[in-house]
Amino acid sequence: MSIEEQPIQSVWTRPRRKRDQPALSQAQIVAEAVRLLDVEGVDALSMRRLGTALNAGATSLYRHVANRDELIELVVDEVYGEITVPDGDGPAGWREAAVVGAESVRAMILRHPWVASLLGSVGLSYLGPNVMRLNERLLGVFVTAGFPGDEAEQAISAVISYVIGMGTTEAAWLTTIAKSGQSERDWAERLRPAVEEAVQGHPHQREMLARAVAETDPVRLRDEKFRYGLDRMLDGLEARLKR
Amino acid sequence: MSIEEQPIQSVWTRPRRKRDQPALSQAQIVAEAVRLLDVEGVDALSMRRLGTALNAGATSLYRHVANRDELIELVVDEVYGEITVPDGDGPAGWREAAVVGAESVRAMILRHPWVASLLGSVGLSYLGPNVMRLNERLLGVFVTAGFPGDEAEQAISAVISYVIGMGTTEAAWLTTIAKSGQSERDWAERLRPAVEEAVQGHPHQREMLARAVAETDPVRLRDEKFRYGLDRMLDGLEARLKR
DNA sequence: GGTGGATGCGCACACTGTACGCAGAACGAA
DNA sequence: TTCGTTCTGCGTACAGTGTGCGCATCCACC
């Protein structure tokens, strides 16, 4: 070994005591996985890439995570932790709380569109601590609003299912756009010929397309669409509550 | 070449004219892919396995399908084709049609739980012929019900989003159960300790769990839960229609 | 100084999607 | 009949995947 290759002996170069600051931890791994997923998408998440992103070998991760499936469960619960729901005390406050909570869920999905493709395969996501916390909070809101215990759960499932369904569709759309590297409007423009061909023989959708072409702000359109369905669901729940 | 290895010359042994009946076709490939997905789940779908299931090499499939992603788009549209929606003519017939349609979608998802994990990644599924047909049909129902043209689309999205969201959750649950090889009840039983541990410190969910334990028929429970949210959504839409 | 447990890593295995180029069969034209 | 041309299927190959196994290293404690 030449003299240049010998490790420099100094307090500053000596490796840190590992027990104080282990090089890897489950929390770090999960956080880096989320970052990787956000930046590069769901296909880019491999144990090797995640390992090198953490300056570690791929198999080192297995000391902190049982396998890839478990990592994915952790990652899903992690982003659920970003959701906030207000208390919703006060009269009719439940509805405002539901709106804020629903939009918080949607915002999370749009920030992390890859969750949409994982929700259908992660079976026990509701056991994660963050999901438990979210559910408990929502149950509190709906119970104090006056929903009987067994119905509160159904009501929450209804709202959350709607949000997840709409979010899944939006996320799939946004993911394909992101892969193209274009803006949403440019992408829609480029897609137009194919769409116009597809709507041949479908008069209602042809008319819909004609209306859509006049619109120019796809983001506002999606916002309004989301809000419409949410309002209808909450109308239905409110009517039931006043029955 | 020994005499046993020589091909037997006869009308019956002579290979069929290939142009009349190509050994592989896109429709056959897609149908077999659906079968494979139903039986073995989404992880089992690889080009090689699909090829051998069709008595063909893996790369032969690429003559009829551009790549794996395209195959998945085709497969998703294929199962959308199983959905039926009644006409819904007559007074208030739209609501009955919506219920039947929604339950048809849910049944499809429960028959093919793997779609749930694909819906979040297939961006342009709505361009598929079967999805177009379904949308057109639904639009017809809602427009004749009295929804103005631009609102009909939002209303349909609302209902379908709810169904997809609930279906996704159910499918994820059923997929994990299927992987365990147990019945839904046995699985829930085996999961109970973990759930009881998880609900510590979450009083509402603890109470919910206590109620759930008394119940014995998980299938009926899921059916009712689905129907509850669907009814609330349709209530909200109906109120809007009568406004 | 010794011991025991935790941690990271290199290797290996079976498997994946798919690009490439070849072989044979069917067809239209000469 | 014979010659391209086109279509179809396949074998090989390459880069990349999840992960089981065993080794080397380090820390805390006796």
C-alpha cells in the first residue's frame, strides 16, 4: 500500500462511533425511499439504488427492513403521516373538518403520485401508526358530529374511498404526464388527435371533448371536479345526519 | 437424422396453414394474461411465464404487443369490458342504473383484484374501447336523467371514483388474504392480536373493534359498507338534481 | 484481554424485460 | 416454377432485480 492510500490518522478523519450514530436506520431508509420515489417514480425504487443513495450496499438495508414489501408498507404509512385533520368541534364543524381532511389527503396523493399504485397492493396499511392516528381523528370528528358509532365508520370509509379513487385517477394521469416531461397543457394538446379519434361514435364524449377544448386551465378543472364529488358525498351524509 | 425423427407426412400431421390461424394473437395473449393474473396474482405475470402458458417463447409475444406496459393497458381495458350498465330510461331510472353499474364495477374489481394495483399506474386507460363504451353509456344515463352536460361528467366521476376507491381497499385486503391461503374469517381471527395491540390508545377504534368482533359475516359487512357510501353519494346527486 | 451481539458488505442465484438477428413459411410477381 | 418480400416465432444475450448466506468489523460489557 502506498503512503497516499494509508488512512489519515486524526480525530476528524476517524470514523464516528457507530453506536451513537448508526450509519443506517429504518427512519433514514424510509425517508430516503420517499425522496427517491418522489424524484424518480415507482419504477426507480430498487434496493440497490436505495442503498447507493444512502452510501450503502443494497443488502445492508435488510438489517433494518425485512424485505421490499415491508419497506413499501413503511413508506405508505410515512406519507399518510403528512395528512392533517382539524378537530371539527362546533356546530356543523364536522363538515368543514371533513373538507379540509379530504383535501389534505388529495394533496398528499398529488405530492406523492406513486402511492396510488401501491394502495392496491398494500393490504394492511391501516395498521400503521399514522393511518391509525388519522382514522382515530376522523372517527372523533364524525362521532361528535352525531353519527352513531357503527355508522361513523361507514361514513368515513365513504369519504376516504371517494378521495382515494379520485386521487388514484389523477395520480395515474399526472404520472404519465411526468414521464413525458411536458406540461399538462402541452401533453393534453399532443394527445388531442388520439382522443378525437377515440371519441368517434361516442356522441356524448364528443360533446364533452368540445367543451373541454374551450377550457384552458386543467388544474382548476381538476380541483373543481374533485370538489364537486366531495360536496355531493357530504350532502348525502348531512341529509342522513339530519334525518 | 434417424427415421423416427422424420416428420410424418399426412394431411392430419401436416401443420396448419399459419396465415389462417396464427399461433399467437393479441386477443389470445390478453385473455391468457387475465387468466394468469386471476390465478396467480400480479407478481406472477412475467413475459416468460405468459409465453410458456401459451406454448411460446417469451419474445414471441413482442410481435403482437409492443411491451409489457402496453400489455397491461390491454389487460385493464379487457376487464373493463366485463362491466354492464342498464339503460336507465324511465323516471328515476338513472338511480337504479347507477346502482347496478356501480355494483358491476365493484364485482369486476373483486373478481380481478390485481386491477386495483394497476389502476394507479395506467395513465390513459380511458382511451381503451371498453372504457369508452362504459363512459358513453353512463353519460347517456346521467344526461337523460337531467344532469346538464358539463355536470354529468362530474357526477359520473364522483360515483366511479367512490367505487374505485372502495374497490381498491377491498382488493388490497382480499389479495393479502389470498396470499395467506386462509378464509377471510380465519385470517381476521389470526390478525386479531395485532389489531388489538394497534388500537391501544385509540378509544374510538377500540370500540369499533369490539363491535366488529361480534359480527360474523365479513362478506355481508363489506357489502353493506359499500352500499352505504354509494347510497350517500347518490342521495347527494339526487338532491342536486331536484334543486 | 476476551466475548458476544450488532452491523455492513461481497458474492451468488434465480429471475426479470427486451434488443437483436436468424430461420422458415406464405404470398405476389415474374 | 422461381424469386424476392413480408410476417411470424425463437434463441441468445445483456443489464438489472430481490435476497439468502457467510464473513469481517466494530462496540459494549465482563
